[in-house]
Amino acid sequence: MRIVERIAAVLFSFLISFATLAGEPETKLKIGDVLSIELPGEAAFGKPFQIDRRGVIQLPEIGEIHVKDETLASASASIRNALKHAFRDLDKLTVSLKEQKLLVSVHGYVKNPGNVELAADATVQMAIVAAGGLMQGAQLDRIQVKRTNGSSQEIDYKKYLDSGDMSLLPHLEPLDVIFVPASPLTGKVQIDFDGKTLAAAGDGGEERTAVKVFGEVNTPAIFAWKQGVTVIDMIMRAGGITRYAAPDQIRIINKGAPVIFNLASYLDSGDRKLLPDIEPGATIFVPKQVDEIRRGALTVYVMGEVAKPGAFETRDGATFIDILANAGGPTRFSDTRQIKIIRSNGKVEMFDLPSYTNGKSGAPPKVSAGDAIFIPEKSDTQEPSWLKIPSSRAVQVMGALYKPGRYEWSDDMSLFDLLAQAGGPTAHADISNIEIIRNEKDRAHPIRFNLETYLKGGGSLKDVPRIHGGYIVMVPELSQDPVDNKAQWTRQAPEKSIYVMGQVGAPGRYAFKDGLGFLDIITAANGPTGSADLRNIRVSHRGQAGARVTNVNLSLYLQTGDERLLPRVKSGDVVYVPDKNRESIDQPPSRMVRVLGAVTKPGRYQFTDDMSLLDLLAEAGGPTTDALQDRILVVNLSSGQSQAHAFDMLGFAKTGDISRVPVVRAGDLVYVPNKNQDEWRQLREEARDIVQAASLFSIISALGLK
Amino acid sequence: MERILMALLLAISLSGCAILKAEPWPERGTGGFAEWTEITDERARTQMARLTKAREQGASVYAAADLVDADMLMQRIRRELAGGLVTDAAMDMGSLDEKLSLIESRIARSSILSRRGRRS
């Protein structure tokens, strides 16, 4: 019986094998295949039996039985053979291949790494899906499939995803291990990051071929290189260039060789020849605009204290304000009063922006391509570097001021602003003679301004000298000591001086200014001395068209107080106070009376109409002892009526008859004869001589007669 | 003796001729203090009256120096008139007229200004 069973089993197996060979090719069982083992009446069967990773199935009551790589027939025989020890009636036992499964492992950057069970024809993609899908940061182009025989295959999963080419994916076999690597961009520290960040980091997993794009692009990153990719593609992948980029200076390093790519020219021309190839591992650098010297037919340069200095492309119609606004506007450190527009032809124009905004100046300058706008830095008054202010923008203030120095200037300011900025004049400042040196065409032209008169009397603002950059303002100092100023006399300009000479207490050269009078200068010179001739003070007026001398009778002024007697003196005039005791040979004859003859002090004497002949004789010391006092002669000299009269001083003295005193005027002559000039006396003397001669003659004659 | 007397007479006559040949002494002059005497010239009297009136009207305040000059001129004129210097006196009277006119105009102007000052 047992032999019969064996023969039947062999026959059955043979028949099965034959049927299989006749029907379909004999396939070997694989790991993952699911067998269906049916044995009627036995509840332990009727369920699928899957060949596990070790190639065995678990049979009820029996345990494991290895069926891998066996054909279904041989596997059935083996199963039957194993079951016969525990089950009976195995004739009804059927073993069939219910379905085929694929057991693989998925590891790496997948969400649920581990063993997965797949359909027999499953692909890598399905395996990855079964493993929960890829994690962010998975490197798609370097997924590895490892076989049980130790071989390994790398697949470009990304390429498959891009193309759908199934041939790119290997046919999976049981127990294959799919390994999804992490991108190098994920770094060595595990962090959670989103897809946006991951995309921003690029997809260049392979360092040798990845293309590095950095500089002024929106998302600098390392990107995977692909065949035929252009620099435009790479820049687009990097999010495009920023607004600060210099599109005409893009640098590409292809295999160590630098190439300059002009994106602007390419976009202008569309010439593909300008588009360089991107080799694997290329480096693309988009520099900043400011890093390169930009120049072009439409470029305007904005420099200095603006928020965003640089070169700007201008178009027709762009105004100065437009350009300035595009440059971010002036900073708070800028000196907008001194904006310079440097023309392309080298000319420089100044523009005062605050003045324009206040409506004081006209339209802003037109800016053309090639021009440069320079907004200088606002200088601090404490700025130690005075070189920052050019001469054309500075005014030098010198002299008797509290803070003389070099000040930055704006034409909106006035002389008063400048003096106030310089701390104002000191107590010794001569503000009546402020000197302003203006420079015009390399020549200096002095201007004199009397601030004192202006402050006291007021006047039109137009009378105040206009100050411009490069001018010099000098506030002179008054003399410290008008008496002893010998050491400093050179510091006092002649046109500011008045000269006092003669009989004054302190003759000399005095500082003088308009507004002072004749008495001021006489008093400043300590007044007239005791011997001063107050009636004949002379003032020589200089600086006029012709010579003019005024004779001042200060004595009459002191007598009457009539201000009209005092002359108007100015700087440069000369005041001379003569000595009344000095022999006045320089006095005109019309003011003098000549007293000659037998007087004690004959000479020329000043005579005024309030004097008389008696005053003159007294002034001349009176007649001498041999004077012929009863016949003093007075000659009235006149152009029309000259005459002579005698004066009997002796008779006048005896009688006091004033009618016997002759008139004397300035210019007349007084002669006092001596007694020898009396005719009667002469006659008497001559008669006496004759008598003596006659007597002598008579005596001689008498002696002769005898 | 007769011859002696003849020679003596001849010498005396010769001396007298020599003395007679000299210039005669001028007449005695007057006018040196004519300001103390009465004015006889009509024109001078008129000027004196103007001068007195000007002084009364305040010439010593408004034209002090000119008044002094006018006084001087007046005194000179009176002396010249008294001393016989008529031509010179006439010329000086012309100067005095100008001076008096000046004084009078100043007095008039000053009085107008003073009236305005009182009104304001």
C-alpha cells in the first residue's frame, strides 16, 4: 500500500510537472510568494502561506519547510511529504501559487524605513511609497538598490521622475535593499526644514557636477547640473538676479576657466552666441553693481551723502529730483546747500537744494547722461580738517572778533550772520572800518564798510556788502594807546588816521572815524597848550579834489559857542595848532600890523579890529626914550585910499582925548620916529654949527686984520 | 664986520633951505576909538540899527560867531569913517550888509524851527 502511495505521488508529481511543462514554463518560488495549501477537513489550512525572507513557510503542526527556489511541484511534494507525518488523507492536499509578492527593504530618507511587501512587479517608486514616501532632503538622483548578492546599483530617481523612463528603474528582486541617501545640503545636523528652504538650498547633490550660483541672485545655491543647461537656466533657478546685480559682469568659471557673461547684451541682442555653456561643476557669480565700474551712454552717477550712491540709468525726462530720489535721497549728514553737478565736460555747477525747496531759487539743474551728482558731507564747525571745505566755499574772518577763523559760507547768509558766527566784534574792534577783500579773477578788491554808522543810523540792506565764498573779512582793532602808539603805528592805516601837530598836549597820529568831530581830536591830543594860538588853528582837508585849508578860530568858538566855527574833519586830515609866541612870519600881511622905529620890540603883530593903536604900542614894548612920541606915524595902507597920520601920544596922554588916536587896521604900518628926525632940532643943530663956523671965521679974520 | 654978517646970514639961509626941502609931518589922525563916538554916516547908522535889532532877536544865540564878526566889521567901519578912510569903509559896509543878511536869515530860520518844535 505504502509503495502504491509512493508510486502514486511520484506519478502525480510527474503529471503535475509534465502539465506544467506542457502549460507554462516552470517557475521557481521566490521569497514573498504566497502559496495556497488546501486540505479538506483541516481548519489549520485554507490560509495563505507566504515564503518568508528566509525562504521558508510555516506549516501547521510541522513547522518550517524551505521552498525557496523550488518549483511549485517540488514544493508541493516537499509539503506533502512533510505533512504525511501529521495529517492523513493527503490525497486531497492541493498546493498552488496563490500570488507573488516582493519583499524588499527601503532605508534612508523615507518616512517609514523598513521591510515592505510589494506586488511582484513593483518598482522602486512603489517601494518608496510603501515606505511612507521620501523625506524632505532626500537625494533623488543617487538612490541605491542593493542586491542580496552584494551588488549595488545607483539610480537617478529624479531623472526617472522627469522623464518617466521606466528603464531607469531596475527590476526589483526579493530582499533588495533600496537606500535613499540624504542630500549634502541637509548638513550633518538633523534639522527640520521645509521644502522651500530645501529648494532654496539647491539640489546639487553631487559636488563634482553641481553648479554653484551665488552673488546678487535671489536664492544663491548649488544646483544639479543637467546636460544642455544654460547660464540663464541656472540664474532662473537661483531666483533671478537682484536689483543690485551687475548683469553685464556675470562671471562663470567653466572647468577652471573664467568667462565674463554680459546678460544685458544678451537680453538686448538675443544672440545665443553670447550664452556660454555651463559645464558640470561650473561656478556662476553675479557681482554687485557697485563692485564694478558702470558706465554707459545713459548712466548718471550719484555720489556722496545719499542713502544709495551709485550709477543710475537715466531716461529722457528724468529730473534731478528723480535721480536724487532714486539714490535714496540725501542723508542727514549731507550738505544739501552745496550740491555739485559735475558735468561730463568737466564743468562744475552748484545747486542749493534748501533754497530751491524754499522757493528762493529757480528750477533744479538738468542732469544729462554722463553727469555726476556729488552731495558733500556737512562739515562741522568743530571739524578739525579744514581741508574739507574748499576756498570757494569758505570765508576767512580775521581781526578783532571773538572767534576769528575760516567759516563755511552760503550765499544765503549775510555779513551779519558771519560776524555773529564769529562771536561778534570784541570791545576793541573798530567796526567803523570793516574791510572786505573780495576776489575776482585772481585780483583782490577791498571794500570798506562802516558797521557802526549802519547800526546807529540804519539803512537799506542793499548797502551791506554781499559776501561770497573766498572773501576775506577783516575787523581792525582800535589803537590801544593813542599817545604811545609808536610801536603799533604801522597797524593803523593812514586813511583811518588823523594828524594833530603843533601846540597840543600830545601831538601825533590818532585813529579817527566818521562821527567824531574837531573838538574830539583836539581833546584826544590833550587839548591846546598854553602857547597855542587858538585864533589860527588850521585844518588841512585831505583826500579831496583840491587843496583846502580851514582856519579855525577856536578862541571865538570858546567865546561864542557857535558850532559853525568848528570845521568838519575826516580821517586823513591834518590839524595844526600854531604857537602864538612864535614870530609869525607865515601869517599873511593882511592880518598883521608892522610896528617899526623907536619901540622896544619892533616887528609884525597880529591885529584885530577890536584892538587899537595903543594896544599895538603896548604889544611892541612902547616907545623908547629917544622916540619922538608926539609924532608917531600911522600909515593906513589900502588898495584904493592909502594915507598917513601922526599921533601925539604925549598929548593924548596929557589930555585923554580919544579923538586924537588915529585909526589902525590890520595891514597898516606904525612908525615911531626918534628925536633925531625932528626938523626943528635939526635946524637948531645946523644953526649952531653955522654959528660956530662963523665965530671961528670971525676970529681968524680979526687976527688977520691986526 | 659986514662980511662976517653976510657969511652968517648966508649959512643960515642955506640951512633953512635944506630943512624946508624935507617932507612935512602929516596931520594928526583920528578915528582910533570911533566906536565910542556917535555915528554920523547914514548908511552906517542903518547898519548899526540892523545889528542892534539882530542882537535883540537872539543873534547871539543863533549866529553867535557871525554876530561877533559883524560887531568887528561895524567897529572897523566906524573907525574908517572917522579916520577918513571912506572908500575902505564903503567896501566894508558891503561886507557888513552880507553878514547882516546872513544873521537875519539864520534868526528867521531858527525862529521857524523853534515854533515847529513848540507845536510838536
